[in-house]
Amino acid sequence: MSSPPEEDIRRTLARYCMLCDDGRFDDLAELFAEQATFRVKGRSIEGRGAIRELMAKSFGPDQRGKHLSVNPLIKVDGWGGTAKAWSDYVFVDHSGAITDQGRYHDELEREGDKIWRLTVREVVFQGDDPVATQPPPA
């Protein structure tokens, strides 16, 4: 018996935080589709390899902390094998200070290997509006 798609998607979202915090950037990159887009701070990074490089550069050992992602709202298109998800997050640095907060706007696709991968992740910081993705439904 397989898990409901929402549970598999929650697992992908949780693994993103843990793998990033642990510095496991090769495994982190595998959560993204080959041609995925990652949008953050006005930049748009295209492709799994480029996303991996950005994350490794941005989260060296001294920049790591804890990503806490909560309250995922997930909308699945079961026929198309696609989904959208919105989840709030905070980032806690080594000292315990919250240095970032906002919302992840995600688009996912269930690939041939039955794994849900991010095709788009836009990081929307607290007080900002999304640039390329839609806000969560009311």
C-alpha cells in the first residue's frame, strides 16, 4: 500500500530542511527535478546542478543552522502528477537567533520513479510578495 501523495510531498519538504542543515548537498539536489528553478532574493537559479552549487556555497559549515518548516498547505493534481505547496519557515542560526522567516512556494512533480521532486521553489521572505508563484489559496 502506498502513502497518500500529500504525505510523500511532506516528506520531500521535510527532507529539504534536514539535508540542507546537515550539509548533504548531493542528496539535497536530488529533491529537485533536473530542470528545476530555485528563486530567492531576486535571483533565479536553473537546474539541479546549479541549485546544488548555490546551496553548498550559501550554507557552508559556519552558515548552517536549523530550517523549521511548518503548516504545509498542499494541493495535488492527481491526474497530472503535479502539486503545489506552501509552507511557513524560520531559520535559526548557531546562536539560536531567528535570522530569516517567510514562506516556501513550491511546485512539485511526481517523476517516473514515483518520487515527488521540486520543479519550482520560491523563497518569499516575511513582508515580501511572491514574484513568480501564486499565493496560497484562501
